[in-house]
Amino acid sequence: ETQIVARQAGRKGREDEKKERRNNSVPTGDWNLSLSNIDDFTPSEPVDAIVTDPPYPREFLHTWKSLGIFAAEHLKEGGSLLAMSGQSYLPEIFNALSSVDGLVYRWTLAYLTPGGQAVQLWDRHINTFWKPVLWFTKGSDHGRWAGDVIRSETNDNDKFFHRWGQSEAGMADLLDRTTEPGQLVCDPFVGGGTTGLIACQMGRRFVGADSDESAIQTAEERLTSEFS
């Protein structure tokens, strides 16, 4: 019982420390968006981390090889690619990223989506309560220690800005574990702009792109409203 209490206290202490870091972050409001396909998008400088949520359906599988090539070209040495993924085509996705020279697999993070957020995959008869976040690095520099479970708040799947939108709380947890204030975060599938919003709120800089003009407009309005 004493050990259980100690573990609970330690866990609460770590959560309090994370919240304090976030609360003490100085928002940068430093962001830039481009209307561009990933194959044509070129950030103005190398990026520290690519944190993104590409589309999951089969017809978009080709974009994962493009994402890997983009990461190998535009990440700083030792920089991280963190890509949320569905599980239906996970072997194909993993193979596409692993086939790119210069990218090194680090780990698979579990992004938990508790509560009523479960997606029902009728063809597999699966209710999904988590999704993989595939973590690759440019080169083998593994950086600081990080836990491998990311947690969205209960019923916090935010689809208001984009039909595939992710939880702000979950994105904050992911960025907190894997990036540092002042670093440049990139999302080449920007969608509704959640990655950029949270990155800037937490003192990171942000650059993003999307081939969907309406997505860029939504993300731009969201970021401008927050940081103007």
C-alpha cells in the first residue's frame, strides 16, 4: 500500500510539473502557413520537429513516402518526425517511412483517446481507443527521455475546425514530451491548425502547409484570432 501511494504521489508530481511548464510557457505567436502539397512545400529553414496527423484512408497511403522524404530533407540532424497513424494500414505506413534513407525508427507512442471518442471500424469489428504515433529521427540522436503514452482528455476529440481534428490537450501532451520551447515545429498536413496553435501557445515556433485551401483559411483564422 505504501508503494502504491508513493507511485500515485510521484505520478501527480510529474503531472503538476508538466502543467506548470505549460502555464509558464511564453506564447510566441510565431507562425507561418502555406497553401501547398507536401511534395512542393519547402520551409524557409530546417525544422526541429515534424508533428503531424496525415490522412488515414487507403487512397492516401502514397503520402507517407512523401512525408518520409520531406522529413529526411527538412529536419535538422537529430530532429524528430512524430506522425499519428491509423492502424488499418500500419504495416504499409511503417514500411514507407522505414524505406527512406536517413530516417531512424525510435519508438511507437500510444495516443489514448478515452471516453466516447472510439472510432468503430466495421470492416475489422474494432472499437479503437488509441492510435499509434510513429516516432522517427533524422540520424540516431535520441535526445531526452520521454514517456510513450500520450493521453487526450476524455471526450476531447475536437472536430469543430476539421473533420479529422485532434484534441488540444493531447497535442499539448505530445509536444511537451518531445519538443522544447523555442524550437521550430512543422506540420505539412495542417488541417484545422491544432498543432500550430498549441505549439505557439507553448513557446514553440510553427510552420505549416496544407493542399486544402479551406483548411489553410480555417487554421489562419484560428491562429490570427489567438495571437493578433
